[in-house]
Amino acid sequence: MTVRPPKSLSPSYAASGALSALEYELLSERADALGRHGLKVEKAIAALQVLERNETTPELRERLLDDAADAVWAFFIQREICGLRDSRDAVRRYGIPKAVMARLGIVRRK
């Protein structure tokens, strides 16, 4: 009579199960980070829309445009990390203005 150990104790089963759990956690964290960046973009765009309805100083407008551009830039980078290469859908979905798109990637002194 031959006794075999359960498959759950085999090295290949344990390694693939642990890898799957790790992959799941990494994908979950990527999705969560993408959601957080999306919320930042929504807030920055909303602040710009409020600004356009009210009169304000040019300095405040420039600061809000810079903040929105930084948020959108970080969001696009996070999308690429998640494997989403085309940003046209995000631009339409979030209603990102052309003035913000023109400032993406610009390094400013603070």
C-alpha cells in the first residue's frame, strides 16, 4: 500500500497559491491607488470649474491650473502602471480642460 501526501503540501501547490495571493494583493493596491488618483483629479477639475464661474485673480487661476495638471499627470502615470495606455477615455470621462492638458509634465519651481 502506498501513501501519498496531500497536494496542498506539495511545493508547487504552495508556491503557486502564495503567488496568486500576492498578485491579488498587488492588483488590489493598484486599483485602489488608481481610484484615489481619480478622486484627486475630480476635485481639481471641480475647483477649476468653480473658479471659471467666479471672478478671481490670475495668480489663483495659475495655481489651480498647476494643481490640476499635477493631479492629472499623476493619474495618467498610475493608469499606465495598471496597463491602461490610452488616456483619451479618461480625458473625456473627467472633462479635463485643454489648458490643463497643455501643462502636463511641466516641472515648476516651488
